[in-house]
Amino acid sequence: MANLMHLSRKAFEQVIAKAKTVEIRVNDQKRRLLRVGDIITFVNCSNQADTISVVVTKLAVMDLFVDLFREVLPSLAGWPAGTSPRDAAIAMQYYYTLEEEREFGVVAIFFERV
């Protein structure tokens, strides 16, 4: 199954540089359809023509971001080395409300470039 996800310029560049190998999202209906082996095409929000495809290698589902970041190093998802699970979870509030987090749960999408 092919999937499209938008990334900030910084996150997109981290994927290009292989510095980011995990994408963190709420586990909404779209993400619940993901399976290992699926292709994701990431789109650079700063330049919609700029894309990169990756293959899903693993999915990790948890109830809350803080729990997820206790199992998945925040640095794999693009945060600076040494970022605490709590700080990474708080940073995710920029993208998702606490209500969304509680309603859907969260997912770490591990990937490799195609």
C-alpha cells in the first residue's frame, strides 16, 4: 500500500541524510492501515515537488507519546541526542492535542529509504 506523509523541511532533510529513521504520529485511522513493507512517500512541506520514498520496517504502537519515547530513542525520530522522553512527548503537542493522543494512541513508524 502506498502512503503520502508531509514533513517539515528540517525533518525531510534528516530523512535524506539518514539521520531520521522513525516517524512519530498519532495512530489515527490512516496510520492504522500501515503495514510492514508498505511504501511511504514523504513530501517536503517547503517544496511539494521534493519527495523521498521509504519502506516501513517496523511499527510500534503505544497509548501515549511519553511511553513511546521510553521505548524508542527520540534521536531516531530527529530530536537531538539526549532529548528526554518527557521533552520529546511535550514537543509532540506542537502537532497533536492531548485529546488526539488519548483518543488514537500513538505509533512509531520505523523505515528505511527505498
